[in-house]
Amino acid sequence: MKYLSEYRDPKIARSLADQIRSTASRRWVLMEVCGGQTHTIVKQGIDELLHDAVEMIHGPGCPVCVTPLEQIDRALHIAARPDVVFTSFGDMLRVPGSESDLFQVRANGGDVRIVYSPLDALEIARRHPDKEVVFFAVGFETTAPANAMAVWRAKQLDVSNFSVLVSHVTVPPAMTALLASPDNRVQAFLAAGHVCTVMGWTEYEPLAATYRVPIVVTGFEPLDLLEGILMAVNQLEKGRHEVENQYVRSVRREGNRPAQDVIGKVFRLVDRQWRGIGMIPSSGLGLREEYAAFDAELKFGVSVVTATEPEECHAGDVLRGKMKPHECPAFGTLCTPERPLGAPMVSSEGACAAYFNYGRFRSAAAKA
Amino acid sequence: MCLGIPGRIVEIKDDTGLRMGTVDFGGVRRDVCLAYLDEDIQVGDYAIVHVGFAISKVDEDEAKRTFEILKEMSELDELEWLGDVADRSLEGGTAS
Ligand code: SF4
């Protein structure tokens, strides 16, 4: 119980943990989808605290991790052009491409800038009409409303020197792919609270029904996660499989309609390659035809790139929950946050980085 | 980039047809797009902000509590760092 003292409200945490343990008649296998949740779970030791009642497997919800290598290589190619200002969320800069990363491009003289919001990237384009300003539009449904708005605004304001390199993914198709896999072990999901703040949870209802799997929309604070786990375990014990909402403070069933509207205006569903996982049909967002002028892939002619992953990296197994990060032979030796071999070691939302930063080395592997 | 941070809306403005505002995150202020919130939001309201966009309104107690938890978990270090970096990116020149 060493971690409990670190909770803001240790009493509630202890009571939730006790309830989970007394409710579970066996050890259930749960997956948290969101990388932010993975981060909290590992940091607070929730998985170790509940070790006998649940096995937490970490899902693919790290946007940095699943952005395909080919797309990183395209980004590097575009960012190296002298006429380009390449803008991105900070997390993407250290993600290894086939041969280099965005930091390296910057060190070699490329104009690569970190922005807080995609609207900042658009603002840079308005201030520098002589430059091509490109924004790396990555992420799940949480960043889609922001990225869609930047493109919508660029068209509205007729900013022709702005474009986006899109690599958007959506959560429900990835959950479907995991559940449909013959060796799936996941018995219940904690769905990502902020993804559902945008999209609501109606998309999850057919999933829960078809695969008979409880799905609990859960926040990212320690107590949220404990409560979400308890709700999932309750359902499993009673043989129920419904979508429930733990994160009522922020999530409504229908989600954020105005955000969905703008996403729908700018993006359409496309097949997407997930780094480490492979192609998942209709699992991503791409620009609609009307916005083709803002598509950096078309503008810079970088559509065809092939790339191969380093053999030592098992990111695919980690992202599908088949391997815990510290079971990867490269973990902590060949691969560290300073010298990442694969993307899950880069971002704070990546499972490998979470295990490394919170000291989950081989000694812990024996227990997991 | 999926972490939402609660902040207090201190200004609401119109930028050529887009509802924008200034949001205060425990002293750090950023321009934030408010287009995805209901139209009846007011200065003083709290919202959860993702990558410069408010995506849901929350009540004050909830916002303050979440903010404290994020602070305790040292999840907010990035906010200040990012503010600096992002401002320099806007001003031009390569940020580091
Ligand atoms: S530890 Fe490094 S090499 Fe191993 S799976 Fe994670 S990112 Fe890849």
C-alpha cells in the first residue's frame, strides 16, 4: 500500500482499492486505452496496488507512438526544405524516423517550431506570407477539433501558404481490431475520458454489445482510474457488458456537437496505418476533397515513402498489450528516453517511457 | 497532448468571426479558442482546454481540484515551458 499515502485523498483511494479487491472473484484483464491514463497508472502504481485483482494492459492510445514511421519520414523531408516553417506539438520532435528526427532537422538548419495550438501555426503563416508553413496534425479525437478548426480557418481566411500533414487516428476502430484479434485477452476497457468529451460514447455501444465487453468512460486522475476499474470489475462480476460513464464531470453521451461538426466538415474517415500495429480500416481522419489545397502531402509531393522499423523494437507488441515494456530486450539498454529506439519511449504518454521514468525495470517484471 | 488542463476564462473576444478568449491557468495566460463551448459562457467560467481549444465547461470547484492534482503530479511543468516556447515560435526564429 506504499503508494496510497501519495494520493490527495488516501482514504477514498484505499476504500476504492479495497472494494475492487473484495469484488473481484478472480483476476480480470483490463485495458486502459489512453496513454495519459497509462502514465497515471504507472506513476501512481495503481497496477501494482491492484495486482491480485486486475491485470492492467496498456492500450495503443499514445498519438506519438502510433503515428506511422512513413509519416515521420515525410515530416522530416518537408521540414528540411528551406522554404518551409515546420510546426508541431512538442512531443513529435524526438520521435525517431528512419534515419533522423525533427530535432536533428532543426540542428541542421531547418526551421522547426513547437506550437501550443494549431491556430498558432496558422498565425505564423499569416505573419510570414513568403514562407510555406506546415503543421503536423497528429492525434486522436482530442486534438481533431483543434486541427480541423485550423484548416477550416485557413480556408475561410484564404491563407494559401498554410498546409497540414495529417496523421489522425480514432479510438473505436483500434478497440475493435484488438477485440477481433484471435488472441485477445482484454475483458474490459477503460475508454479515454477526453476523447469521449469530444465524441460522446454512442460509438462504443455496439462494440460493448457485439463483443460482450464492459466499457467504462474514465477520467485520468488517480481516483478516476480507481473508480473506473471498480465499475468495470462490477460489470464483469455480474456478467454485464455496458457502456458506463465514470467521468460525468466532463463527458455527455452525445459529446461536443460543435466540435464534431467542424471535424466532419474538414475530415473524412480513411484507412490508416498505425505504427507498430499495421493498417486498420476506417481508423483515421484525412482531409476532405474541398480542403485538398491544404494537404501538405499533395503540396510537397511526398506521398510515396517506404520505411522499415528497427528490428530490436517491439513497439507493436507493446501497443497491442502483448508485451509489457520492460519485457522488451532493448528496454533501458539500447532504448532509453535520451536515445529512443521506438516511439513509445519518447512521449510521456508512451508506455515504455512511463515504465522507464517510474523505475519499472526487470525486478518488477517478475511480478507483472 | 491529450491532457486537458482546466483554466479560468478571463476574456472573451471575437477574432474575425471566431470566438476566442484568454484563459488563466494558475497564473499562466494563453489565447484559447472558445468556439466549441456553448454561447452562454461568460468571463469567470472554467473550462478544460486541449491544445488551445476549450472543449468542455467545468464548475469552479472541479477545475481548482483538478488543477491542484495536476500540479501535485507535476503535470503542469510543461505548461510554463510551452508558453515560452510557443511565444517564441510565434515571434519567429527557431525556438529551443
Ligand atoms: S522499450 Fe524501446 S525498443 Fe522496446 S518496445 Fe519500447 S520503444 Fe521499442
